[in-house]
Amino acid sequence: MTVRSTGVLPLGDHMGHEETQPTVTCARGAHRGLGALSTNCPAVCQIPWKRKPGMSSSHRNTHYDKKASISKAGIHRVTVHPLLTSSEPPRMRETAALHSQPTEPTEPSTTPVSPDSYLFFHRLSQTRSQQSALAPSLLSGLAVSPAAAASFFLLLPGLVWCGSLPRSALRWAAAALSLPQIVPRSLFAPTAPHAWHPPPLHSGRRPGSSDRIRTASTAERVIKCRAAVSWGVNELLVIEEVEVAPPKAYEIRIKMVETGICRTDDHGKVGNFKDVKYPVILGHEGVGIVESIGDGVKEFKPGDKVIPLCSPQCGQCICCKDPRTNICSAASTDNRMGLMADGTSRYTCKGKLVYNFAHTSTFSEYIVVEEIAAARIDDNAPLHNVSLIGCGFSTGYGAALNTAKVHPGSTCAVFGLGGVGLATVMGCKAAGASRIIGVDINKDKFVLAKELGATECINPKDYDTPIEQVLQEQTGGGLDYVFECVGNTNTMVSAIKSSHFAFGTTVIVGVAGSDETITLDPMIFLTGRKLTSTFFGGWWAKDDVPKLVTDYMEKKFDLDKLVTHRLPFEKINEGFDLLNSGKSIRTLLLF
């Protein structure tokens, strides 16, 4: 026969304390304490729970209707129903299976505890102000009987995991009771409907982990800051105040330090990419410091120096596992639609949604990126000039080393001597090429090109014949490796024809507009010419960007010579003018 008891329990009362211990009234008289209930009392007992003097109003207003049944086997089943008030929304009903004192002393039960019990204590752990009151009450209740205590300790792994009890208190209680063993934490896995989502495959972090780190001053809140917003095709960028939302799960928010202006940004500005939506925050080449992190982020913490990545790396997709490519499936150009993985944006301006660009949007003082779209760099790395490693330098340098695999003693030609082209020259030199010809219509770039490794430079305007014919004549039939770093389709055709007819390789590095097409005579490939392209220079971004930063710190290459102008962020349109006039190699904007 069972005894049913009802009562109202304020969450936070200390079970086991004299002023809060319940009194059970039944046909056989009053019984002190929940553990003293008789298993054969036929009456329905009333358990009045006394509120501890001095309890806060928040605890006073939180009550639970507690219905208990005790069987002869000694299993105390508790169903907890939150009492709903007009000011509180309905909450989920949860059930916890607890062990209490049996009629006769028995050995501690080894039956696995229901996962529902984990859910109960996980819910209790949600309110920190309630945890401090819960811990002593539960530990005090262990004194009821050894059997009850041993049964209670079956729940310890779940309590420790969700943070409901201090570990020091649990260690003391376990030692005092000489508990032989504790049920593994794996028994307390959450069950539906409390489904959890796996982290990005690259992060390696347990979902729901409680050890996330945030900055107390700004985490969890919207930040208002300056950003250069493009409101429409071919319009000047406008410095606006934008709202940057907190990072969601597996995202980080970064305080930008500097950002570069790349030709790809100009394509987005003038409308050469059909899939860019407006208004948009452009920019994809920068460096900054992590300001806050979202749930599930393990790789980063506030204060880390990072380079946002226009070439993400999850580490687990079919592309990431294939050594033939460095492109992650997450780097699909579909992302240029400007939304995060969950289909939303983190930016608003004047009440309107603002789209992001190339996973990054570095033309903003604060940005939010996915964890797979950022690389942590050396804590001692400088925060000037390394932003070029986020795109321009890495793309050109890697095109020679990784994509073309330039061999020592070979001949090379580089069309376009901007930031990417000069980085390609540096890559060819590092690979040991014996002849590196720079091709550009702007002679002002020739001096720097030769400083960085070009053996000679030519201007197509100085010749009456096509430049491909000039190069073929100067190299005895064509070059071993040719790199097109302009993004012009006519230049691409000239580059292909400049390669050696039998074994030449042409690498398309520059980015052309979405509507551009190339017309070629297919017979030019009949004799052995090869045509390929590169994305981010063939580097695995998360793996290789930190290494490139280290190489720069060790002076294995010179980024500083590529930076010709530095401007305050608000002069961003002046920076685009410098790019389009050919007066700059790379302009950096300082926040």
C-alpha cells in the first residue's frame, strides 16, 4: 500500500534544517521528515513546507506542487509540477526518479538512474541564485539514512556535470559515506525533447559545454559601431552606425583592428557579382581581436588575435578530406547571398537587415563570423600588415608554391603587378624560378616588382604585336608557368597563349565578373598546355594562415613592402580611388 502526500514547497528551502523540515500528519500521527514516512499508512498525508525566515522574494514566489508515492520497495517517486502564475509562462513538466529509505535496510541499488533525473537537476542548475540554497539542503538530507545517501549519490555525476553542487561539497560527502563507486556520467545523457545540435565538425567541442568564456562588458548584447555600408550597385560606401548582434552558437564576434581593400571588394561594390545582395558590408581581408564567443566555441576565447577567413575550413566535409583541393564545402559561392549558416544576418542599420560578404564583412568595427571562418594567430603577432595574409598575399604567394608548384630554374610570367601579382612574384622567387617576367601597363609598379623578385618587366603598350607573341619570342616558345592576376578575360586569353605550347601551365588567379566569358580556340590545348585556377592560393586557411603569420614574423617574406597607403577607416572611398587609379598596391584602413 502506498501513501500519497501533497504540499507546497518553495524552491530553495533547506530540507533537513529544523525550521524547514516537513511534518507529515496521517492516521498514525505526526512523522518528522520525508524519510520517516511509513510505507503502510493508508491515509493521505498533508506535508506543509515552512518557508525559511529571510527568504528572498524571488524564492518566495517560486513554488512546486509535489506529489509523492512510496512503495514497499523503498522507491520514492517525485513528480514536480511548477505552479503557473499570471506573470509566468508555462514551463515544461519534468519528472525525477529519486531513491528514498526502504522499509528494511538494503544494499545501495545499482539500477541505472532514469535520464529524467538528469533533466530535473539540469533544470535546477539553470538559476544560479537557487543553486546556493539547493546544495546544502540536498547534502543535509543525506543524513536521513545510509541507503538513501547511497541512492542519492547515484545522481552525483549528473549534478556535477550541470553544476548544481560544488565539487568540494560532493567530495566531502562522498568521503564521509565511503561511497564505493559512482554511476558513469554517460547515464545522464539528455533525452528528447531536449535535443542538442552537434558542433561544427572542425571545432571538436562538446555541445552545451559550460566552460565558454565571454567578456562580461559586451557579451550577450548588441553592439553599435561604425561600418561602411554599400546601399546599392556602384554607390559610394557610407559610414553608418550599425547594430551587430551577439554571436550565436559556434560563432565569434571580433573587434577589427585593420582591414585591406582588395580588388574583389571593388567587384562587389560595382555590382560585378550577381549574387551579392544590398545593403551589404563588404571587406574580407583584415585582422582583429576576439570580443566574445557563442555557445559551443572551443577554439577561441576573448582576447585571441585572429584573421577572418574568406575561405572557411570545417575539416570534415568531402572537400576538406580530399587532398586534391583546399576548398571547404562551406566556401560555396552561395554564401555570397550574405547570410549566416542559420539563414539570418547579424547586422542591421536604420531598421533594415544588412547582408555580409564572403563570410567576413571586415568593413565594420565589429564583425560576427562562424568559428570555421577564422584562424587564431600567434599571441605575439603584430596587428599591422598581417591582414594581407587573409586574402591578397596568401592567394598570390600560394598560386606559385601550391597550385602551379613552380620548380627551380623554371621561367614564369605574372600578368598584373598589384598586391596579388606581386605576391605571386614573391612565390615564384621563393620556389627558385630563374626568370620572372612582370607584365603590367603601369610602369610605376616595375621598381617594386624587381625589388620583390622580378627579373624583368614589360609593358604591353610598348609593343605593336600581341603580348603573347612577344613573350613566346623572348622565351623560345613560351613560358613554363604563367599567372593571370588581373581578373580581365582578355588578359586571361593572352596568358594562356603565352605558356609553352607543349608543357606550359597557366594559373587563373584574378577574379572576373559574374557575366564575363572567355572565348578560346580549343586547339591551343591539343599539344599539352594546361589551364587551372587557384582559390586562396591552395592554402588550407585554418591550418596554414597561422603558419604564414609565423613565417612573416621570422622574416621569411616581406609583407611591409606591399602596403603603400594607410588611411583612417572613414576615408574608405579614398582608398577605393587609390586602387582604381593604380596609385596603390595595398591600402590598409585603420579603425
